[in-house]
Amino acid sequence: MSTVSRYTGLIEHYRDRLPVSDDTRIISIGEGNTPLVRLENIPREIGKDIDLYIKYEGLNPTGSFKDRGMTMAVTRAMEEGSRAVLCASTGNTSAAAAAYAARAGMTAFVIIPEGMIALGKLAQAMIHGAVVIQIRGNFDDGMRLVKEVAEHAPVTIVNSINPYRLQGQKTAAFEIVDALGRTPDFHCLPVGNAGNITAHWIGYSEYAGMSTQACAFCGGDCKHPCAAVSDKRPVMVGYQASGAAPFLRGEMVDHPDTVATAIRIGHPQSWDQAWKVREESGGWFDECTDEEILAAQKLLTSKEGIFCEPASATSVAGALRDIKAGKIPEGSCVVCTLTGHGLKDPDTAIKQCEGDMLTVDAELDAVKKAILDNLA
Ligand code: F0G
């Protein structure tokens, strides 16, 4: 028997539950299988008895959860004979599209809002060789243009309106249940376009044997959707940045603004689906201010050693508030998704810590003093 157990990505791992055939050439960079880290210091600090985990999606190959959807979307685009992919993006989708297109030998066209992309994400799109089209507009303008232009050009849209994206992303829910050996009571996510919360719900539903969607891709001739692995689905909680919170306003927001540029979105594409997730799961939406988001980012880095980008910290900012208020009761098992790595946005991180750095002469006394003065 072979002892080789090299992990080769989420499509191989969850093949039975994904829309691929035996002949499909899989485009993978080893995405998925991300750590589920139990927080230790923060629950103690807030004095709550809570089983709180973060799903560290920043540890995917391009540093965000988008890789889960992109492996599936690009695999299917290849299979269908497409030579180019297209997306609008606040940054992470463009990084993932660029990387997976490179792997597949396809061209990636990415439309991004000028001046509103975190530095790391822009670097990724460029170095992977995507054709980067900056627009004088925001993400929602980009999304509108993507849908329009796709009718006139031979390209496959790889935004989350592409159903294969959600199929790939649903595997995060599988991994969580597999890792815990149970379904969490609550799952908290940052919400922008609302594709990810929708995808998680598809995954949890499928694992609980309550799927209404899975068979759409195989015309009913599939192996996957019926076998229940878990006995329940979690309560789904979506947090938005206050300046970009259409789910809290109950309507689209025309001029979204937040420090969490990844979720600077006013016209979510999965609007109806996300409301349905809220209703079916008995969950809720709430909002966090930019200050709360940055404070949560700092808390995670300084207390737990976990560096996520600002948008990701929205899930923890909201969850901690709801745990403190008792809305998420003590004794619960809670998972917060950290959607993207902190290194994506070094500017915002450094800005948060301005003044924290010491500059001294290159002399023993000066360095010794700096150390002794700062020993806790
Ligand atoms: N967190 C991060 C780091 C993101 O990049 C995004 C979305 C979200 C959360 C929200 O997920 O849209 O599924 O609700 N980023 C997209 C992009 C829009 O273009 O990279 P969602």
C-alpha cells in the first residue's frame, strides 16, 4: 500500500461532492485544508466561557478564501474550452483569478477600483500576469461592467455569480465539520458581496443532508448530496462594515466606504441568497465601525498571534460584541472566518502602529536601554 499522502487541493479531497468528472483536468495550487485555530487568550480576557475558533483562510495559496472558489471556477472554465477569465474585484478575487489563470495557461482580466486595492493584492494580480484594468469607479461599477462586457467578449466571469465559485467555497464548511467532529453552533463571517455566507450555507446544508442545490450540477446523477454527515446546521451571522452595510440598511448603498476595502461593496450580488441564509439559519446581520474592525485586527495579532486583513477582522469584531452581550450564549461553539491574510494590506497595519517603533543609535548602551525600558 502506498504511504504517500500529499494534499493536492480541495477538489481532489471533496471530489464526490463537487461538479467534476473523472476526466476533468483539475487546476489546483493546493488550496483548502486551512487551520481551525482555537482562540485561547481572547475568551479568557473577555471572561466568557466560549469555544471560539477562527478558520484561517488567509493561509490559502494566494492568501484568501477566494482560492476555494477559483480552483473550481477555473477548472470548469478550462474544461468548457474558455481561454480567458474576467472578474471585478476589491482585490482578493483578482489575486486568485490571476494565480489560477496562470496555472491553467489562461488570460485573466481583472477590473479593480482605482486607488482602492490593498498593496499586496495589486502586487499579486500584476506579478501573476493578469491584465489589470483600473476603473474610475468602485467595485459595484466594476461588477456592472463585467456583466455587460461578458456578453460581448469570449471570457468566463469568475466572480461569485459563477455558480462553481460557491461550489468550491462550500468546502470550508465541510472542513470545519470534519475538523470539529460536529457542526458549530454559530458561524460568523464578514459579508461583502455575500457569496461566501451563501456558499457556507450550501456546504452545511449538504453535510446535514438538507441540500436543495447540489444536484443542479449533475442533473440528479450525482453521488454526493444525500448522505448526511452531520445532524444540524449552524446559526449564520453576517457582519458588515458600517459604511458599507446594505443588509443593515435594507437596501443597496450607492457610496460604500470603509477601511476594510475588501468589503467596500454597496450592491451585493448574492442579496436574495444571503437573506435566505439568515432566515433559514435563524441568524442575523449586524455592522461594525471601522474602529471596531481595526481594534479586532489588533487584538488578534497581539493576543493570539494571528494576522488577518481588516475585512476579515469584522467577523471577530462582531462576534465578540455578540458574545459579550450574551446574544451568542456562553457554552457555544463559535467559528469566525478570517477571510484574508494580514500581509495583503501592510499599509493599514503599519498605520495602526505608527509611533510604536523605536529608533536608536547603533550602540550597545542605546539598544540595551531600549530593551530594559520596555520589558513587561
Ligand atoms: N473578506 C475578504 C478578505 C474579501 O476579500 C471579501 C470579498 C469578503 C470578506 C466578503 O466576501 O463578498 O463573499 O461576502 N472580496 C471580493 C473580492 C469582493 O473582490 O476580492 P463575500
